Amino acid sequence: QVQLVESGGGTVQTGGSLRLSCSVSGSGLRVDNMGWYRQAPGKRRELVATISFYAATNYADAVKGRFTISRDNAKNTIYLHMNDLKPEDTAVYYCNLPGYWGRGTQVTVSS
């Protein structure tokens, strides 16, 4: 059974930083492209960033230059380093492996 478990969310002030982690477990699993998505209240879930097995990355325009996605293939874990956080970054952040979602972790940025 595949499981994605996120951690690292919390509440920070504007300009602060957080690091999210997502670990993947499941037998016989090749962890290929993975990504982070977010969903703010009343809004659709949106892409934040993706990373391939060989660490090619892609970012939403809203987070370019502030967020960095990375991965540790040996640990089947991806990370999202978030700097210069803004109130509009407030959302539940979800880890994604094609076909699977984590339960999400709340990020709240206070002004």
C-alpha cells in the first residue's frame, strides 16, 4: 500500500520560512515525478512545484524565486523549502505522486 506522509507545516509571519517534507512508502514502488500542490479555502488545488527522478524542476510563477523543491531518492522523500512567505501562500499543502495524494499539511502565513 502506497502512503505519502507530509510534515513541516505551521504558522509563520510574513517573510518567514518553512520546510515541508513528504516521505513515500510502498513496496515495489518507483518514485518518479513528484510534486507539491496547495489548496486555499474556497479555491481550487493548484500546482506549486514538481521534480523528476533526476531532479528536473518546475515551479508555479507565484513561487518562483522563493520556493525550492528537492528530493532524496535514497529516502523516497521530497522537500519544499519556502522562503519569503506571504499571506497568499496560506493553504493546505499536498504531496503528490501520480495516482496518490498525501493528507496535506497546513501552512498559515500571518501578516
